[in-house]
Amino acid sequence: MRVLVIGSGGREHALCWKIAQSPRCDALFCAPGNGGTAAIAEPVLADDLPAWAADNGIDLAVVGPDDPLAAGLVDRFQARGVRAFGPTRAAAEIEWSKSWAKQFAADHGIPTARWAAFVDADAAHAYVDAHPPGLAVKADGLALGKGVTVCATREEAHQAVDALMRDRVLGAAGARVVIEERLTGREVSAIAVCDGRAYRMLPFACDHKAAYDGDRGPNTGGMGAYSPAPWVSGALADEIERRMIAPAVRGLAAIGRPFVGFLYCGLMVTPAGPRVIEFNARMGDPEAQAILPRLDFDLLEVLDLAVDGRLSEAPDRLPISPWACCCVVLASRNYPASSPTGLPIEGLDRVEPAVHVFHAGTRREGEQLVTAGGRVLGISAVGPTVEAARERAYANAARVRFEGVRYRRDIGAAAVPTAAR
């Protein structure tokens, strides 16, 4: 098969790395890719990817990021007769409109936080004043993982509303806001491969979204992740699948928006049980960098079945390694604010061969690898437990250098030591 992966982040590097292992993969391309994908996938810089894919005999396109899904890239591939793994624009609305997703959850009995949506700033402020402190203010549209402000006080909530709706710090994404109760508990990511009607679960993972240790600072696109979530029992996993994933897949099919792709459900396990924080229409990043190294099956074969609506032919439970994986993101100095780029990256030759280095914000200038974004690299290591995996990841992260490099020191620290699931 000739496969095209779309995207330029760590998730896409990890997808390329896993897909390249398949005996079914005859040729691999990545558009546009980064300094790491270039070693295993031919870069593609075409302006019209569906036309390029049709002209170059692509058998399967795999769309990684959210923006092209929201823009209808899968619809355009389909219109050119190119098979694509990823949801249509209509199905992807479960991510690109938080208010739509909230109403969808309510319509299909999926537990979530109490919420309201607003297009008028005065009405949003009135809602804040009418409710107890402890709210989350969210941009309705896509915001690269930076559109959520968890507020401890009413003053913080008012500031977040003004920043989105009046100052338009996130542009059109904040023209509508969702305000919801602040959930407390432990957060976990549940991801399933879907073919429109059937689905298969991938391992659970835990993402660290805040910029600094102790979950302090602004939200980012993710500073690291680990898998499995040792504290997720078999009973809790079954409840999440039964109450969140299954009704979402059924519901989307029932309203004529069958979901093909990675369906991501971000959850808070509260004292009252699991509640949906958000749905995404693609695999999380950096969760992908902690999940993909644990897959003991041919990912390309499973994606191929999903695109054809034949996922029911795959095992009910896909084979997963019992070992854990921890990914530590190396970020630029100012991330998630804009950061300088073009800084030389050193020390990759000192990373253990068995440790995965997934590139995100990198590019090559001649023989030199340099920074090209806020999240630069993901260092993913495996081990018999989360603790062993994180120790190995941090030991190798310390070997990589570029000016201003920083990373959280507590990725996976809260994981309970138990057998990997």
C-alpha cells in the first residue's frame, strides 16, 4: 500500500513510525512532515493534497490534526476517489464545536458537566455571576489545545470571557463560548478506532496539559503522557466504554454522521463517576506518543479495515503490550507563547536506541536539526511499569539540548504502581 500521513507534529511522526512497520506498507509519504518524519516518509508539500494523492496512486490517506478535519479534507479525498482514515467535516463537528458536542452528549445520554453556551458577552458574564465559583470557560472552536481556562474564582471567569469574546485572543474560535461546571477528579483519555458503526478500544492514557509542574500555568497542547492509566480498573474501563464511547459511535451513525477515525474522549473520573470533558475527532498528541509504542498489532491493517467498514473482522480486543510507555515533551522556552526557532538541537545521538524520539517542532537546515515550534520533541520510553518507563524517559530527555529547552519533571509521577493494563 502507498500511504500518505497528513500533519507535522509528534503524533504524525509516531503514526509514520508505526505504519512503516507494517509489511503492507510499500511507500510512505508525510505532508508536510518535520525533521523526524523525513527519515522514514517522503515529504510532500503539495497545495492540493487530494489531487496529489489521486495522481500518485495513494491507497490510504491518514489525517492526523484537527484543523484539516474541520476544513473537510476527508470529504475532499473522498470526492477524488482516495480512501481516507478520518472523519468527514460533519462527523468532526464533535470536536470543532464544543457547544455542538455538549448538545450531542445531552441528546444521547452521555454524562458530562452542566453547561451553557453564549454568543453575547453580557449574557456570559451574567451566567458567571449567577453560579458558584469554580467554572471552566471554553472557546467553542478549535484553539490548538489552548482554548480552555479553568477558573477558581468569578474574577478569573470574567477575565476569560472577556479575553475570548471581547479581546478575541483566539479569533473566531472564541466568538461563542461554553461555560461549564469545573469537574474534579482524575483525568484520563479514552481513544477508539472507529469504522462508522464498529469500534475497537486503544489503551487508556493520561495527558498532562498544564505548562508547569504540579498542573500549574496555562493549558498547552500537551506536555507529556503515559499509558496505561494504572488506576483505571477493569470495571471503570468497561463503564467508560459503555457510557461514553459506544453511545457516541451509535449516536453519530444514527444522525447520519458516521464516524470513521480515531474518536477521542477526554474524561474526568469524578466521585459521581466518569464525565466527558471533551470529544476530539483525532488521536491526542502527546497521547499518541505513549499509546502507539504499546500496540502489538499491525496498525495499517486495522486502519484499512476501518476505512472499508470492516472493523468487526478485527479482534474484539486488540493485542496490547503489557509494558508501559511514558512520553516527556521537550518544549521551547516560552511555550505555549511564541518561541524563537532555528535553534540547534544537540544530543540525539546519545539517546538510547530503544527509546523513541518523536519530532514535532523540528526541521533540518543542511545536516543540522533545529527547532521549528513550541513543542519540539517527545521522548517516549517503555518499561515494565509506568515508573520504570518514566525514569528511562527522563534519563534520556536530559541528554538532549537546545537553547531554552524545558520540560515538566512530573509526567507520570502520580501513576499508581500496578501491573500495566
